[in-house]
Amino acid sequence: MNKLLSLSVTHSKRIFRDPFLLFITFLPLFVSLLFRILIPELQQLLINHFDLRLYYPLIMVFLIMISPMFFGWVIGFSLLDDRDEDILAYMSVTPLQKSGYLGFKIIAPVLISVIQGYLVLVIADLCPMNYLKLLPVIILMAIETPIFALAQGVLASNKVEGLAVGKLLGIALIGPFASYFFDSPFAYLAGIFPPFWITESYFNDGAHYWLSLAVGLLIHIIFLVGLTRIFNRKQG
């Protein structure tokens, strides 16, 4: 427990020392606040042409989906720093071991992302949300944080490449809107992207809700396990 607490303090200091990482960490909260202020104003401007309120729930779900992406960038940059400083090799000869250290890097961000996901909804507050129904969805969403982070660690060799990879991975957020806007079986082709199952779960009820959660969890685990193995092999 003391080792994990020490790691938490060390990584928190690393984030707070870097203005860019600190900005990215809290960016979803700032975006939520902006949406709370600007979206109702935009609705008033469009009220005679378009009822934006119909899409408030979708906007809220989108806001919780950007949290793991941005926080995943932060953890991804941390992994790149670990590679440059050879910290993973050092951890392999400590009692925590490399697997324990990487596990910490995966589990801790998931827990933080769950908290941040709810904070985003509370701050934006555009419309009433079913918070009980959202709990499994937000937990599923939070798993994407280490997925984004590991993908950066696998695809990038340095922080500059990491930033480019992070932006490229953001394309995956297009997938969730496929089934919402297109009533076609072909929309499920976007299901290869983990974020697809966030909207698919929340905007369905009953058996479809639970089936989407189950399939989404499987997809997320496949990505998480696969990327972890590739990352470990890349570290030697």
C-alpha cells in the first residue's frame, strides 16, 4: 500500500510540474463548463430553425467520452517518459515488479476517470441524466483511458509522436455516433472501436442495454489485453 501511495504522489507531482499535462488533465472539466454556458445560448440562436435540446443527452455522453481520451494522453506521455528514463527496467528488479507498476498505470487512471466522468456531467448539467444507468457505462468508458495510453506507448517513440498519435486516436470518437444517426446494420461496423459501445449502451434499454454493455466490455478487454502484451514486448 505504501508503494502504491508513493507512486501516486510521484506521478501527481510529475503531472503538476508539467503545465501541458496539467491542462490536458483538467481540460474535460473546462470543456464541460464551456458547454454549460455556450450550448443554451446556441440553442436560443437556433430556436426558430433547429431544436438543439433534442441532442442534449448525446452531447452529455460525448462529454464523458472525451475524458478518457484526454486523460489517456496524460498517462500515455507518462509511459513515454518511463521508456526514456528506463523506469520499467528499474521496476522489474523491485518488489513491485514491472507488471505491478504497469498494473498501477492501468488501474489508477480507470478509477480517476470514473470520478471525472461524473464531474463532467455535474458541471455540464444540460439535461437530466439517469445516473444509475450511467454507472456501468462510465465504468466501461473509464477502461478506455489505459487503452488510449497504451496505444500511445505502442505507436509513438517520443512525446512529439505521442501528441500526433493522440490526435489520430481521437478519430475513434466518431464511431459512437454511427448507430445514433444511422439506422442500418452497417452502423455496427463501427463497433470495432471501443467508444461505439458507450452510446450503444446508454441509448438502449432492457436486454439491448445489457447486451451492448457485455459486448462493449469484451471489446474493451480485448483491446486492453492486446495492447498491454504488445507494449510489454516492445519494452523487451
